[in-house]
Amino acid sequence: MTFLRHFTPLILLLAAACGRGGAGGGGGPAANGAAVSQRVVEYFQKTVTTPGLTFKVTKVEDSEIPDWRKGNLEVSLGQQTQNVAFYVSRDGRYLFRGDAVDLTVDPLKLVRDKIKLDGEPSRGPADAKVTIVEYSDFQCPFCSRVYTTVESQVLKEYGDKVRFVFKNYPLTSIHSWAEDAAVASECGFQQGNDQFWTMYNGLFSKQGEINKDNLAGKAAEIAEAGGLDVAKFKECLEGKKSLDAVKADESEATALGVNSTPTFFVNGRRLSGAQTYEGFKQLIDQELGAKG
């Protein structure tokens, strides 16, 4: 979300430094929650100068860090809203923005734990050493470009060494038929994993021919040519019976901080954009050579 571009890099303190109380800094009496929320809002109002931004603290609760509480700041501009995590010392004196990092935990495992793999469209063995997850949009030209790279180079070169999992992330604000295409792909998946990949290949291959008006017809043609039960497929597509699966993918992507397509995760390592084969190869080879 670009409206917070100038807001995002800030590391904020209500005082000059975490001093007397040490790193915890807030070992005194607990401050009144409403008063702290008001001070947080006032601080951002005074220091973030983007016109039209509004701020609201939606929660402040105990955190994993002793003597610190974690809160959520809702930042809005018109119809756009972004949630920003912050921590405030127990006594309400110090504030920092962002998430705390536990250095004893593997950060890539935290990413992988957010990604659902079972029951998702996939190719390759479930126990492959490398899992590639893509969040994609069937109308996105960059997704179509990288589709060719993935199919003709990455999967061909690495074969059973990798597992490839596809997730839908239609950018509905700029792509008029992306969500319908995502629904179509999931309607295919309702008939089986192979049927999903039939729709996947067909939708990307025919991207240049598809528009909002002919999507349903083109999708039905792909389904028929691929041997799907066309009647069931049309019923699913017309009733958007697979929309919940699309929305689940979108929610997962949002939790991972995905905001553009294509976005890949290679064993939890993020790759954004229409990567070249070399971009994939570097990460895949690194993971294949890793211990464990």
C-alpha cells in the first residue's frame, strides 16, 4: 500500500532513548490504557505529515516482551486502511513501531508456518527438499511471463527435487477478470488436482484472448478440451462456488505481506516479480545444498 510510503521507515520513540530502566524501560506503574492510546495517536498526528491520514489505536495488550505491551494502530487514508503494529512500555513512556523479533526462532519457519500446503494445487513430491509457493493473478502480464519460466525451465530442470504450489491472489482493483479466472481455476481443482493444472495452463496460455465478457466462455472451452465435467464446471463458475478458496488464498497472502504479483516463496524465502531462471536457480540450489 503506497499511501504510507513516507510513514513506513519510521522507528519512533516518545523519549530520546531507552535509558534509566534499561532496554525494558517501562518497569514503573502501568499507565492507563486509554491515556496511552491517546498519546500514541497524538504522536503520530504530530510527526506524520501526509495530508488526510487518520489514526486509531484498536488494541493494546500484553506482549511477549516483559514490561512492554503490544498495540495495533489503524492508519487510514480515504477508503484505504493499513494496520501497523507498535510496542509501548508498561509505564506508557516509550514507543517503537514494528514487530519484535525473537532471534531464537528461525524466521523462515515463521513464514512457512503461515502457508497452507495440504489440500492445495501442487506438483511434485510432498517431501521434496524445496517447496516453491506462488501467489499469482491470471490477468497479470508479469505472472504470464514468469509462468513460461517456471514451466519451461524451473520445473523441467529440477523435476522431483521441487514441489510447486499455486495460490490465487487476484488484483481486483486493476484486473477486471482476475477474480473470475481464479474462481475458474478453483472450480477445476474441485474436480481434481490434474484438472486444476489444466485450467492453470489454459488460462495463462490464453491470457491475451480473455476479457471480462468472454472469460466464462473461454474457461468452459479450456475445461472441455481438458476433459473436465463441463456441466459441473459451469455450475461452479456461474455460482462462484469456489470463491471461498480464492479468498482464503488472499487472506494468507495478506498475512505474509504480499501486495503484488507474482510473489514466490522458496522454502520461505521471498522472491517478488517476474524472476528469471537464474533468480530461481540461485535460491533453489542454495536450499538443495543446505543441511537438514
